[in-house]
Amino acid sequence: MAVCFIRKKQALWLAVVFALAALAALSQAGVEPTPVLKVRYVPDGDTIMLRDGTLVRYIGVDSPETAKKYSSSQPFAQKARSANQKLVKNGVRLEYGPELLDHYERTLAYVYTDDGVFVNAQMLRLGLAWCLFVAPNTDRFDKLLAVQRLAMDEGQGIWANLDKSAGPVVGNPRSMRFHLPEHYAPTKNARLFNSVWDAFYDGYAPCATCLPDWQTTKWPKK
Ligand SMILES: [Zn+2]
């Protein structure tokens, strides 16, 4: 009897362990999108608040900042926010990358409209966001960059306003961020870009410290 009891207990534990592992694998792969979730509020072009209060930050993209207490809106911030509002008005389905939360505890997601439009990519397509590489959620980065390039080639949104000769900047290929030359001592792997345009075209994003307002930065005349 005693032996039988232990075996049953072991079997139960094994079943629990397997179920948890299967669940973890599923959420990591992000194969199962959520049901349609209602959106309560849209603060900007790369974030939404769900009806239950969850803040969702879009994976792989960054959008101009809307006005905060001590700063005014960046160019195209209101356009980005309205475009996002329009896209998510009927609710969203979420898919996840390997990392579920960022350091502000926001949920990181690939966001789809109720009828299947990939919102992260659509914001890029409209030229109202740019690619932002953040490991480990990088599995769809190449796809997103291809969409950004299309918007750049067509001069959509922010790309119409970007001076193609603005620069130079230095890229760190590990972080995929570009900096003002004086803010980054190039290592041997650094990428030297003649222009901000070229850095964006290769999937680099501006450093938040030295180029927080890259759209309005005054570049030296060449
Ligand atoms: Zn920098």
C-alpha cells in the first residue's frame, strides 16, 4: 500500500512538472494569441492600456513621446497616438516574445487588431515609429525592419522630415543603438554611419541619453 501511494504521488508530481513545462514552452513561443481584449486608453504610439489596467508596450518599435509633465510632445507624437487609437479601437489580440515584462512591469507584446492587422508593423508602415532592438524579444526584428525600410523609401511620416545628410553617428552593433560621436568611444566593432538615415536603415535606434530628441537635434553643417 505504502509503495503504491508513493508512486501515485510521484506520478502526480511528474504530471504537474510536465504541464508547467508545456505551458512555459507555449507562452515562450507565443503561438497562442490571446482572445480579443478591449483597450481602455492609448497614451502614445507604442503603448496601450487594456480595460483591466494592464499596460502593454509594443515589442520591437519606438514612437515619439507625447507631452509629459516637464516636456512637450515630440514631432509626430500626436499623429502616432491617433493612428494607434484608430488601429486598436475594436480591441486587440496579443502574442508574446520570450520576455513577458519590461523593467517598468509593462507587458511586452506583438499586438494585432481584431481583424488581424499587425499593429507594431503598421505603426512602422505609417512612418510613425522606428525599430527598437531589445533582446531577447528579437525574433520578428528582421520583419519589422523590412517594413520600416519601405516607409523610409516612400518618405512616410517622420522620414519625410529627416534630413538625409544629418550625422555622423556611431553605432554599437551589440545594443543596436547609435550615438553622437562624442558620446561613444568606438570599439573595433563599431559601425560608423555618415548619416542618421543610414543608421536607421540598418535597424539602429537613437541612444536615449545623447539623442533623446533626435528629430529636432541641430546637426553641424557639412
Ligand atoms: Zn549616446
